[in-house]
Amino acid sequence: MPNTKEDFHWGKLVVSCLRSQRETQVEAPAFVDFEVLPHFDGRPDDMFVWFICALRTEVAPFRARLVRVTQDLREVLLKRDFPAQAAATLKSDVTSMEDIEAGGGRFAYFR
């Protein structure tokens, strides 16, 4: 039987780091929310992070710096003992609140 208390340890760490990153952004457009898609078995490898901008028009400008923002997230994760091999497999993309709503809301959009 899995240890559910530890199953989402790495996912929770990603969420914590994203919250800090969101609060300290200085470059526009900013991401206003995020969605973390961890594995249900708790492994840290191949997690996916969606950075969410407010407006559809902000997606392209944010995507232009997505690699840098994702690398910044990896660096913070590594400082907090996230496994290096897993940090290298972290993937990301960007969307907007407008696109999520047009896609039927969070549940439908991220499914």
C-alpha cells in the first residue's frame, strides 16, 4: 500500500516553489496562476507545469521566455533537494485564463 503522506511530496515542493516564483516576478507579462501535473505514484520525474497568464494576448510574450522561467524553477527546486535527474525532465508550457475558460474550465482543459 502506498504511503499517501509522501506520495505528493515532490508535487507539493513544485507548488511551493511556483508560489514563491509567482510572488517575486518582475518581468511582464506575469503568470497569475499555475497547474502542476505530478504523477500519482509520487515519482518526481517528468512532471508538467502549466504557467497561466491572465489574457490570451500574454501567452506568446510569456512563451518567449518560458525556457528561462522553467530553468529558474529548476534551479530553485535543486536548492530544495529536488532530484537533479528529475529536474532535468520537468516540462512546461503556458496558457491563459481566457483559454482555460473557453476550454470548459480547469477540469476539462487540463484533462
